[in-house]
Amino acid sequence: MISTIFLFFLAGLAEIGGGYLVWLWLRESKPLGYGIAGSLILVLYGILPTLQSFPSFGRVYAAYGGVFVVMAVLWGWLVDKKVPDMYDWIGAIVCIIGVSIMLWAPRG
């Protein structure tokens, strides 16, 4: 379970961080190096979920989606200084509950 969470965390960091660097390059006129670095990090993001032990691509990516939502809310708060409101937190909690059900529900 710890390795699952850790890989989801790394994938989220790579996706959000890489996307953020591309955003800065294209939307805020940062140097091309931002776009290149962001693109390389996004390639790493594409590799990380394949290291999960789950056999189903769809289940891994669906579960990761919930983790991504939580990390994006936290990124917005910590990096962009946009304080999440009550509905952001409720949505994030709902996502984590959904992820937990998808990953760890007993299956026959």
C-alpha cells in the first residue's frame, strides 16, 4: 500500500510540476527551457503509473485521477497561493474515498 501511494504521489508531482512548467512557458512567456523541462517531466509522468502492481490500466488511471485532484488542490494552495474553499476540500475528500474503494475493495 505504501509503494502504491508513493508512486501515485510521484506521478502527481510529475504531472502537475511538468504541466506547470509548460504553462509558465506558454502562458507567462518564460524561456523555452521551461517548456522542455516540463515536457521531459511529463514523459516521466507517463512512465510512473506503469510501475504500479495493479494489472488493469483503467483502474490505475482512474484511481490516480482522484489522487491528482487532491494534489492539484494542494498545488494551487501552496504554489499559486489560491486558498481552497469548502467545496474544493469536500470534492477532494470524495475523490480519496472513491480511490480507496477502487483500489482496496475486496474483490472475489
